[in-house]
Amino acid sequence: KNQVEQSPQSLIILEGKNCTLQCNYTVSPFSNLRWYKQDTGRGPVSLTIMTFSENTKSNGRYTATLDADTKQSSLHITASQLSDSASYICVVRVTGFQKLVFGTGTRLLVSP
Amino acid sequence: SAVISQKPSRDICQRGTSLTIQCQVDSQVTMMFWYRQQPGQSLTLIATANQGSEATYESGFVIDKFPISRPNLTFSTLTVSNMSPEDSSIYLCSVDLGLETQYFGPGTRLLVL
């Protein structure tokens, strides 16, 4: 069964600190993996997208990694800001289909 | 990229009534998607809407409950029919531009009393 699991479910960090969010997936065949940021009451916004051959991709203070062998991805946030408070969703696309498999998200709160 | 707008942004409805949600995209797209996000949950695909054909519904979702229109390549509507409190969710439309990135609208927050 295609599944995407994320950890932790929620996280509180102090402003300025770094954090890493985890994503494990069992999706097969794998096309690409995306990380989205979803602010409260808003739609998800894409942060990064990685294909099978990519193992690192950055977008400003966000850096995503992918290990296709172990089927794990991480999202590292550097020097966190209050505006980083949001849910972060890991999404995997199945090859040959338009379907996306969504993780349940990690809710991040950056505290002043 | 794509700019997607939804109307209404939020609504409070009485059980037994219906609500139609509109989704407008600033460019022509072949496929549009409707998702539901229940409180504290991730997104669940309701249906895929192609222009000129019937929408394709995912398991657990039926046309009588969630009728969809797709009159042209930039617009779609989702109706939530005969609502119950269990339908309280955020409803999002989404488009795939074929560039391996899916864009989401801002969502419609629905509360059914």
C-alpha cells in the first residue's frame, strides 16, 4: 500500500534555531517527492521537488534531502523565523499517474 | 506558475443545505483536482475534473454528494450537497501544469452546523 509517514507530528522550536523534519514513504513506483508548506487557513505552497536521481535541493533556508534507497526524505530549516510556523507536508507522486500520496504533515511552531 | 482563486473563502451552513465552491485559474489547464482536508488531517483527493468529460471520483466519494462542473479550461465548481457536520472541512482545488508541480488554491473553509 502506498503510504507516506511524517515525524514528528508536531514540533516547537525557538526562533533562530534549526530543525529537521522526516518523511518515510512506501510509494512505488516513485516519480518525485515534494515538500509543501501550509499556513493555517491557506492552501499548500511548494517548497521543493526532487526526482529519483536528486538527493539534495535547497530553497533559501529550506533544504530537502532524498535517499531513494531507504525511501526517506528530510526537510531541514535553518535559522528559523516566526513565519516558518506552519504545517509541512511531504507528498510523493506515483510514476505514470497523476495521483499524489500525502503525508499527514508536521505542525511546526516557532516561538519567539 | 498558476494563480488560483476560490470562492467563498469560508462559509457556515446549516445541515441539509448545499454549497457550491468556485475555482478560477489564471491559465488554461487540462486537469483540475478537488481535495478535502478534514480538521487535523492531510489532503484527500475527491475527484479529478477534466474539461469536456465527466469527473473521475475517488473511492468513497460519489457524484450525487459532490457534483462537479468543468465548463471551460480555467474554471470549475464543486458542490457539497445535503451537508452534514461531517462535511466540515477545508476544500481545495488544485491544478497540475505538467511541470511536476501541483498548485493549490487558498481553500474554502466550511463549517456545517
